Amino acid sequence: MVCTSGSALLNYYPAVAEAFYSDIPLVVISADRPSRMIDIGDGQTIRQENVFKNHSLYNANLVDGIEFEAKNSKLISKALKTATFKKGPVHINVPFDEPLYETVDLIPAKDITIDNQVSTYEMTHSFEYFGEKWNACSKKIILIGANYPNQKLQKQLIELAKDGSVLIFTESTSNLFDDKFINSIDKLIAPLSDAEFLDLKPEMLLTLGGMVISKKIKQFFRKHKPKHHLHVDEKNMQNTFHCLKFHFEMTPTSFFDGFLQHTKPVISSYQKRWLSVKENRNVKHIQFLKEVEFSDLKVVDLVLKSIPDQAQLHLANSSIVRYAQLFDNNPSIKTFCNRGTSGIDGSTSTAIGAAHINNKQTVFVTGDISFFYDSNALWNKYVKNDFRIILINNGGGGIFRILPEPSTTNALDYFETPHNLSAKHLCEMYQFQYESAVNEEELLQQLKIFFNDGKHPKILEIFTPNKINDKVLKNYFKNF
Ligand SMILES: Cc1ncc(C[n+]2csc(CCOP(=O)(O)OP(=O)(O)O)c2C)c(N)n1
């Protein structure tokens, strides 16, 4: 990302923080004035050096002047290497003295070599040691957070799932699929009694991937701490449940390359028992959704079923990302969400950026507050014609009606931020094709043709009744 000096740079902060917590290589290059021009009353100047210090991996503060070329080259090289190999945001601040325009016709390009730095990590214990511990447990859970689609990892996990003592928990953003995986964590655990939770409690927990969406699973592991918690990640040591014992600083696939050679199946009824609970929940889920009235839950069901195969699906940090966890994902669809900091400020921008380099269709599903908050994202000449936005407009931040705290206090108005806006005029302004639906019949009609080719990108705005959405969701969980 490249910008001029001043507050332009500060506008990048949410994206920098997201990249920091989502391990996304991101290079920010900002123009600046020489340090002697800062804080003396000159225009459009702020303190830019190290401005992202708390959420960046490296800050290259270049120095103005041709005599510093070698020094600046080194700083730039280090910044690019860090972003690429340590996977995160870096900031290159570039001060310029006046005259600022038409000073150079050609920038002499220099090769900046980025050699592949393979980190050498030494394990304190061997795979054999962990294999023995693993084989001694009859209840094991592998929990996977946000994960980039990875066929090899999927195969390794399918192999592990052949062991009756292993349960594999995934989320929509894990992008991993198998019938034996428990892909809908909240649906499984939300209705459990204390005794059932104790029954589910594993002796060993292995976690992989980034942020976990399910709050319920976090509460569960924090309350019922497993004896051993192992985390595999080449970079981060997330002690999410306050009981982490070992961190393997490597990719999950290289971990399993070594680890699987030392594991053997253990006789246990653990997996069978919980997969039958999963089956049972799915039967009730289908029954409930057949009869449920028009609501956010029903809309999510119909929308997710209609997304074309192979599409890339982006979810906003609205309640959609939580609702999506309750449904089976289409394995041909890759699912993403900005869960590094879970901001509502940039989901549309992210989806549009991702669509630009995706040769398949990109579909973005969002709530209204997230959508209107980031509507500047539509002001962009690179929006592809096959890009589709599904906007579930429930007239405010519906998520706050679902959470018990705001909905039982007088704070709901401030949390929910009710409004009567519609995306219709934005569509006219930014030349999106606008469609809408206010009931199930209209929605089904629209979904049949919404993903077809068109001359413009399209938005389908679905109006849902905000007063019943939370009750529907409560009844859904009661149904189990
Ligand atoms: C930048 C930022 N500000 C505030 C929040 C807190 N927040 C989380 S969800 C939400 C409301 C989302 O509303 P909407 O997009 O309409 O989705 P709904 O909950 O109705 O599905 C807010 C304000 C946030 N996550 N990020």
C-alpha cells in the first residue's frame, strides 16, 4: 500500500493491525518530509516514523539524501524480507525534501535479493516423545482456526481421523473438509450439560491455524483445561486457553510429516459417540430450517446453498460469520474473513481486493453496519463485473440482540445503532446492479439468477425483520 504523508497513513492502521494478527505479508510505503520539517507548523506533516510500531514486524525509516542510498537499500531489503518470510506488516517511511515534483524521470531500479530464509527450529523433545504421549490418550481433540486451503493438510487430518480416539474440530474459515470432522462446533456443544462437557473434555488438545471464531469452544477449554495443549504454528504461540504446554514452531504439514510416523490408532468410543451426536444435531437442524420463518438464519441457509461451486466466499464481521458456522460448507468454496482483529472496517475492501486477483467468482456476504461503514470500498475502478455482494439488512447491528448483555440492558440502542438506510442509492452512484428481496419467495427468485453474468457487479439487499432474528436463533438452539 502506498500513500502520501499525514493522516492518509493513519487510515492504514486497521489493515496493518489485521495483517499483524492474520500473518499477512503487507508492505506500507508512505511519503514523508525530512525530520527537520516535522512539528514546526508545516502542512500535512505528522510523526510518521514507527507509527505502526506496536503492530508491525519492522519499520524502515529511510533517510533523505542521495548519500544515504546504500543505507536505505539495506533498510528496504530488510523490510521486504521481513514481510515475506515472517509474514506480517512492515512500514517503509520515505522522507522527501522539496522540490517534490518532476525531480526524476527514471528511478534506477536495483535488484533487492530476497533469499529464502528457512528458520532452523530445534525441538526440545522428539516426535517420538509426543507420539508416545498421544498414543497413551483415549480422548484427543484437534482444533483448527483460520487456515488457508491446503490439500496436504486435509489428507493428513483425514488420516488422523481414522483413529477412534481423535475428534477434529473445524470452522468455516478452516477450509478443511471430511465427514468425520466436526465442522459445526457451536451446534455440537451449545446444548451440552456440565456432565456432557466433562465427557467431551480431551486429555490432549492439538491446535493449528489462526484465530478461532467459536466463543463457546474457547469457554469450554478455558473451563475444562486439557492436561496437554500443543500448538503448531511456524510463528505464533497462541496460549488461547491459558494451558499451553508445547509450541511447535513449524508449519502444520511439516509437523504431521514427522508426527504421523509415531502415532497409532487407539481403541476408543470417543469419536463414535460424538459423531453420532453430530448426526443427531444435523437431523434436527434440517427439520428446524424447513419450518423456520423468514429471518437472518433462514436467509443465511438459502444464501449459502446458492453460492456457485468454486467461488471464493468472503464473510464480513457481522453475525454472518457466526451464522455460517452452523452450516455445512461446500468443499469447493474457499472461505475467508478478517478475523485477525474482527473489524467491521474493511471487509468489503478485502473482498474487492481479493476478487481482483481471483479468476473465479468472489461472493461477499455482509451485514448492513459493516457494509455502510466500508462503503468507500465500492469507490474503486477495479471492481470486477462478476463480483457479488449479498447484504443482509436487518436495520442495525443484529449481533447485539443475540448477545445476552446488551439486549437485557438499556444499552441496546447504542450498540445496535438502528437506521433506515438502503444500498440502492450507493448502487446508482457506484454503478452496481441493485436487486432486493423482502421475503423468502422473492429471495429464492433472486438467487436463481443473481450469480449469472452481468454488465456490472451486483448487490442483492435482503431486508430481514430485526425484532425476530434473535428469537429465531434462540429457538434454533433450544430445538437441540
Ligand atoms: C471497527 C469496528 N468497530 C466496531 C466493531 C464492533 N462490532 C462488531 S459487530 C458490529 C455490528 C455489525 O453489524 P452488521 O454488520 O449490521 O451485522 P449484523 O450483526 O446485523 O449481522 C459492531 C459495531 C468492530 N468489530 N469493528
